[in-house]
Amino acid sequence: TTSLVGLGGPELAPLDVVSHLGQSLDHRIGQLLGSGFEGIRADWLSRAYGMDSMMNWNVGDQVKTGRFAGIDDEGAAILIGSGGDQFRVTAGDVSVVNEVGR
């Protein structure tokens, strides 16, 4: 289990977290209804950790390995394999193999 406080994050009261989460969710729902997913996607990509990094994506008993190239217009992660093949991943456990990007 990861503790954000243990990683140097601030201690927050549960009600403050819920209040902030509600405000953020209201903002994103308004953004989605107003202009579609593209704005949310762009915001997410501007903050994404590991862009262009090699990653292992464990999906059930399969492991997909590739360079993390972003997310598509439906929110699926895009991995580019060593042969240039593209994988679209919608769920799984992720680990960074080699930090190249941010």
C-alpha cells in the first residue's frame, strides 16, 4: 500500500478530500458535456508520468511490454511494442521498466 503522506504529501481531513473530489468531478463532467473527451485527454496527457517510458502491462496472465505512447480518444493506454506493433490496453497492473520520459 502506498501512503501519500509517507511520500511527503500533506495530511488531509477526509471531508476535505471528499469536498475537493466532488468539485473536481463536477469540473470534469462539465468539461466532458461541454466539449467532449478531448480536453480531459489533453489535460491528462500534460500531467502523465512515464510518457515514452518502457512499461510492462500485466493483463490477467498476459504481459504486454512497450513504450507508453499516451491514451487514445476513448481513454485506452497505447503501448508501442519493439516491432512497432501497437497495443491498446484498457485495464491491468503497470510497472515502468525504464524511465526515459517524465
